[in-house]
Amino acid sequence: MRAQARVERKRAVFKDVPFWIAVTFTIECLTCLTGSVQRALSGWHRLPQGFVTLRVPAHSCAREASRLRLHARPRRRSPSPRTPAPHPNPHRIALLVDGDSIARSSLALVLEALELKGQVIVRRFYGSEHMIQKAQTELRKFNVTPIAVIPYKGGCKDPTDARIAWDCALLARDPSCICQEVADGLDAIALATCDLDFLDILHQLNLLGNRRTETPKGYFMRPAATFGEGLAQTFLDRASEVGAEGIVYGKKEDDQKRTPKPSVTVTFNANSSTVCFGEQPASAEALDQERLKAAASLLCELGYVTEQEAETGMLPTRAITKFAHANRLGPTIVWPGTAGLKQTLDRLDSLDRAKLRPNPGNLVYMLPLEVGTWKPFGSSNAAKFARGGGPVLFQDSPGVVAAVLSVLGYLEHDVDGSLADALEHFMALNEARLDSYGVRRQRWDSLSPEDRERELRQVFSLDSGRQTWRRVFSDKAARELICREGLVADEDASREEMQGAMWSYLVKKGHAEGLMPSYYHAVVTRLVEYM
């Protein structure tokens, strides 16, 4: 009975409504119900794609249509792009970063410190191709232009520094040569580097500004972590002296939080050096430049320092070791450098200058350089002094060249008795350094072994230059490789057997052809360079 009553009520509802309107109304109800379920499940206010919706015409069933009308949610308008706010400081700055001394990880700190001075519109990072490849992520992140500098064989100067100096000159005279965005000129040029040689570049920039009002000023940026206690102010003062503004960026690490680095001390005594790991001697917090210049002038009068070095107040390790040896001053610190300089200055203040002995002129100074990682020594400069054993002195004599080559590992009288092979290999590994002393490769090839020995003796006896020479490559890694390849049964195989196995391996890899060199270290060097 109840079911029949419901049917009768429905018939009464649609009694006066045309059939097609009733069908349309029914479909609209189903559509509304489907949309409500979908919105409840997904929160989205649109029907599934392809779903057909039939609406009741406006002129009929207006009451039902208005009751069932779906109200769409208004669309959210996408925000209009914002116009970047102008920089609070209108100064236009060009930043040149020396990749050899500034870590790529500190680019954020460099830009943060420089943004306080103005808008950095030119950002350039200088380094080798390998360094540029490793820094791609940071350079893209901060929109820095990479400048790959190619070092040429035989060159003795740092090409990165030369390129930065050249670009600095272009930016000072005509910035549009480098970047069209700075065609209107620059207000400042910032050099981010730890190399104090750039002070002269900033000094020339200041002198140019005295003649041309549109010349940009100079900023010299250096990380705070590279300064000892109290030396940051000295850096700022030196930058101010040349007409530039020094900027110390970043924070110095807390001594308690800093990971302790390996400490090494190199002490010279008699004619050789001793390398000790452990506590370093107290270094000078800030060396007095006037004391340094006075000491350099005194050693110049005694023949230990050149006039050019005396003018700049430079006391090279070569001069300190020869002075200590000639005057029998006992153990002398050569690394850390500041500790050695402080020790020398204190000695000069306490000694009777009238009794100081001049340079005898028959001392040969040499600092062996050995290729390898610097991490066990704490820094690259410490490794330069300590890895090869430290400075060595020789008495000048007809056999001094053979003695130097023996210490460097080129000549072993019990194994390799050929001095001619040792001289040729020494030239191969030290060509750039010999070129700085005027010994050119083309002329070297035309000399006899006797003339080559005479030429090296003259170079070794000079009281100028750093006199740093590369040692031969160690054959330890090469022996391990040949043993792993199964070409020899034992790493301690004889030199003849190991030399033949190394050459066979190079021929197999396509890095050698022809006859095997008779000189053992020549084969080792070729294999190490291939590795």
C-alpha cells in the first residue's frame, strides 16, 4: 500500500509537466547528485571530462532550474609579475674572482659582502678548465661567468693572475669590451683574491683615477679565515695605502670548533733540514714592515739579498739559510715562514752587525719539490717545504751538479751512472723553472753533456730566485700498478724486470712506441703521467 501511494504522488507531480521536461529534470537531478559526490570525494568543482550535462531551459521549470543551478567556484587569478625593486645602492660593481686562491664554496659570502657596496653587474670566475668544470654548480647558481685560463708549456708566471690584471685594465678603460651591460661605465672593480701582488694593480687603478674622473675605484676582498690574530687590520691598512678599500668577508672559525690541521715545522741546521710534526713555534702576529725593510737592506749589503728584494722588504728562505750557515747561528726555522722571519729579525737585533759575515759566494741553495697531496702537511705551502725534505746547502765545486741531481733522485751512482740521462730528465721535469733563469729548451738541445752541466752549475750558484727544483717521481705507485696487472710477480722485482714490464704496459695502452729508454726514471715518469 505504501509503495503504491508513493507512485501515485510522483504521478501527481508530473501530471501537468510535458514528458520531455520530466526527462530533462530527472537527468539534471542525477547530474547534480554525481557532481556533489565527486566534490565531496576530490574537492574539485568540475565534472569528469566527457560527462554530458543537460540543463532545463530557462523559460520552463524556472523554479526547479534556479533551485538546481550549479554555482561554479571563481577561478584564482595568477599573480601579475612583480617589478624588481631597485637596488638601494646604485653603484655598479664588477667582481673578478681568483679561483686559485678563493674557494668556489665561498662565492655566496663574497657576493653577500659586496652587495652592501652596490649592485654586482659583472661576475667573473677565473681558473683552469678542470677547476671550472668542478665549479659549474656554484657558477650557475650565482650567475657567475666562468673564464677558463689555459697555461702554456714553458711559462713561469701564473696565467690566471695575468688574465685578471688584463681584464681589470679593460674594465677601467672601456668596460664595453668585456660586457655590453656596463657600456655606461662602472663605479668600482672588486678583486677577490688572497694574492697580495694585486695591490699594485689597485694602486695603478687609483693613479689612473687621479687623471680620469670616470675611473672606477678598487675593492680588495679576502676571507677572514686566512688572517692570523690581528692581521686583518694590517690588510685593511695596506689596501688603504694604495687607494683601495679592503673588504674582509666571512667569519673566522672558532678555535674550539675548528678541526685541527696537521702542524709541521721545518728547521735548517748546518747544510740540511729536519722536518718535525707536532706543535709549531709561536708565529709573528704582525711583522713590522719597517723592520723587514731594514733587515733586507742589511742582508743586501752583505750580499744575501738582491737590490730588488731589498726594496720590497723581502727576506727569501734562500737568503735566511745562507746567512744562518755562514754566521753559524745554529738551527733556523724556515717553516712556518712568519716564525722564521721573526727569528731572523730577533737575531739581527741581538747580533753585533760589525761581526756579521758576508755571503761567501760559494754556497748552493736548493729546495726539493715532490709531487703529492698536501693534506698530511696541513697546507700546500707547508707541503712545498716539508714533502721534499726541506732546504739543502752545497759547497760550490765541479761536482756540485752531480750532488744536486743525486739528492733529487735523478742520479744514483750504484744504479744509473749516466749523468747525460740524468741531465736530460732534469730538463724534462724542470723546463719551466730553467726557462725563468734563461735556459731555453732550444739552446739546451744543442749543448753537449759537459756544457749542460756547466750551465746548470751557473744557475745553481745564483743568489736570486727561489731555487726550487722537482724531484723524480716515486715508482711506488707504478710498481703497484704493474703488479696488479700481473706483469710481474712481486712489487720488489728488479729494476730491469720492472722497467721492461712498465714499457710493455705503455705499449699495450698505446702511450709508447719505438725502443724503450735506457733510463729507468724516464719510463717511470711516462707511466706516472699516464696514470
